[in-house]
Amino acid sequence: MRSWRFLVSRRWVGFALVVALLAAGAWWLGEWQFSRLEERQLRNDVIQRNEAAPPAPVAEVVPADGELDAEDEWRTVTATGTYAAEETVIVRYRTRDGASGVEVVVPLVLDDGTAVLVDRGWLATDNRAATPDIAPRPPAGEVSITGWARRDSSGESTVVSDRSTRAISSEAIGEALDRDVLDGFVALRTEDPAPDEDLARTELPELDDGPHFFYGLQWWFFGLLALFGFGYLAWDERRGPRTRRSQRAEHAPVDREHHAAHE
């Protein structure tokens, strides 16, 4: 049987480095999945707590000169005002059950002149041909709403062009409409009076843990498998070809006897 000196050869050192990188990458990806699991569980706790809380006026949850706190997202809020229907903004590329469509966002002007953006729901339509004018009209006059407080999106997808965007940002939409709006937006649940044509309402996200736990275990398993595979190959290399041939020779008579017994 050979010594372990072959492990310091260039080929085996390079092989060991590749396996170490693979194992470290698998470990990091497993840790990332478990961190995603923790984030999802914290989000679920916030949603469940806020869903159980009594509705609050939107001005109490979102101060006029402040931001919507992450702990208040998905809190049920109420507001009364008048829709600025001529300032409707559509959010493109929102798919539901495989169908293309848009979200319809309309400013609700409050008594003090400020406005809160209201995502009135989803409309099935071809994204390329969609314009704000195709959206059903909201109720006219004073309207009372309830909905979930939602935080703004960020990044390049929030750019507004021709009253169209790919993600909702109160700052970007407010600037495009030249209107003072509260931070975040409200995902509509109810309107009073009811509109002539309803849109598909926003639903609460799934409150399960998702696949992150099992994905994390899978990545850790792959890392351990890489280490085990390296150890086995090194052990097999140390045995050497003579040991492997002798072991095969020892089993050969038994195999021939077994074959002859069945003839």
C-alpha cells in the first residue's frame, strides 16, 4: 500500500483546492438559504401580527413627513378621500395564474390635500398595448377604503414613463404626477361606494416557510458529498493498482465456482 505523499503532488493539491471551493460554496449557499428562511419567518410574524391588529387611519401608520416602517407593512389601514382618476398609473408585467396583466394605481386625495397611492387591483391585459386609459374608472366622489399598507419598491424598475412603471414607488410616482403623496401605498381590500367594475384584489402572501429549509440541507449534503468523494478517491489511490488487482484475484475463484454451479 502506498504512502499519502501523493497528496502533495500538483494534481492532488489542485484537486483538493477545487473540492474545498465546492464544499465552501455549498456551505455558503446552505447558510444563505437558512438566512432566507429566517427572513421569511420574521416577515410572516409581522404579517400575522398586523393582520390581527384593528384597522388604523393611514395617517397614523404613515406620517406625512416620514416613511412607512417595516414593522407596519401589511397593517390594515383606512382612508377617505377622492380618487384622482385622471392620474392613474399602471404597473406592467404582473402575471397571475399564467395570464399577463397590470396593476392599477390611483392617487386618493385626502382632506388635507395630500394623497395616498392605492393599488386598486389587477387587470388582465396585453402589457404591450396597455395604457392607463384602459383601467376601469374608480368610484366618483368621496370614497372610503380599507387596505394593506405596503412599502415602496426600489431600483430602476420604479422609473415612471407615460404613467406606466414596473414597480410601485410613491416617490417616483409622486414626482411623475407632480403630487405630494404619502410614503408607500395601500393594497386595496374594500371600497365604499363599490365601483362599477371590480379589479382582482391583492392577496396576502403565503405564510408558510417555503422551500428554504430543504434547499439549505441539500446544499450542505452536496458539500459533504464532495468531501466524501475526495476522501474515497484519495483512499483508493493509496491502495494502488496492485492491491486492487489482488483483491479482484481473490474473488475470481469464488466467482468461477459460483458460475460453474449454475451451469
